Amino acid sequence: MTAKKLFYYPSNASMAPHIVLEEIGQPFELVLVDRKHNEHKSAEYLRLNPNGLIPVLADGDMVLYETAAICLHLADTSPESDLAPKLATPERAEFYKWLMWLTNTLQSTLIVYFYPERWVDVGNVAGVDQVRAHAESKIGALLEQLEQQLQSSGGPWLLGDEYSILDPYAFMLCRWTRGFTQPARERALLGQYLQRMLARPAVQRMLKTEGLAAPFV
């Protein structure tokens, strides 16, 4: 069996699939894409992902991009890991809902926060500040939705008793808020949830391999 290759950069959107690969426990290879030297915009990398975004997963002859798609593929091709509910069940539908919400709603709003200059004219400093402020406010409301989901599911994980790929994904996005005025860790249930995630051996291995230092969330 050819080992999967994950093209990554520390603390980027490759973090969730990196954790999932660690959870699955099968051999895989990490390939650093050095953002500091714009390797994600190189001709070689653009042949893998024409959007110039990280991550990419190479699985045999298949090349896959988009973080949610990679995580879902890993769960579906390693069913013994129980990282997703069974197909055609209400639990699977709920799982799909939250996976799409994480990538299309929370992650996309985080991208607006981190890259507000993309939504205003060049040199519009006041516009950049305004976009970032509105994005942070919106993200606060979205984090509250996650808090409410943990309460309604009863935890310890987003879907309740069953750990899934949603949890590495949510962990990654919550980590991105660590510099906010009101980060995810300051919410009661989310704070406890993030500590449970940090306690998982797969997450600890990821943090060590990516060379990340505290604060982790």
C-alpha cells in the first residue's frame, strides 16, 4: 500500500486532516509547502491545486484538495476508525450538516477576518479595519452556535458520545481564534472541549510534528 501524502504547512488548514491521519494510524508522509517562500503558488504546487491553497492529499493516483473533502475521504476509506456515522442514517445527515457548516460558514468567515484586504480597494485601511471587525463579531456568534451544539449534544464531542472528523476540524478553527478579544477557549463548554481535544494522543503528535508552541488554543 502506497502511503498517503499530505501537503501541509504548520497551523494551516492542513491541521485537521493531519490530526485525522494521526487518528487513523496508518502510515502517511508529510510534505512541507513553505508558505514563507510562496511554494503554494509555485508551478509545481499549482499542478496539484490550481487554487494555490493548502492542503493537498495524494492518495495513490488521486490528488484531492479542499480540507473538508480530504477529511471525509479519510473517514470513508478507513471505516474501521469510526470517524463518521454510518451512511444513510439521521446521524450521518447531522454529520454532513456540521461538516458543511464548519467549512462554508465558520471557516469562510475566519478567512474574511484574516484577509480583509481582499474585500476592499487597495489602500483602504479604514475598510480593512471595518471588514475585520465585522468578521470578528460574526465569528463570535458562530462560536456561540458551537457552544450550543456541545450543550444540546451532551458532549464530550460535537455529535455527542461519538468522536468524528468534525472534532479535529472544529479544533483547528477554534485554534485560529486564539488571538481574538473573545477566543473560543473562553467559552465554558468550548474551553473544556478544546482541552479534551488537546489531551488526545493524535493531537499531541500533530502539535509535536508541526513544531507548534503554546498557547495551542
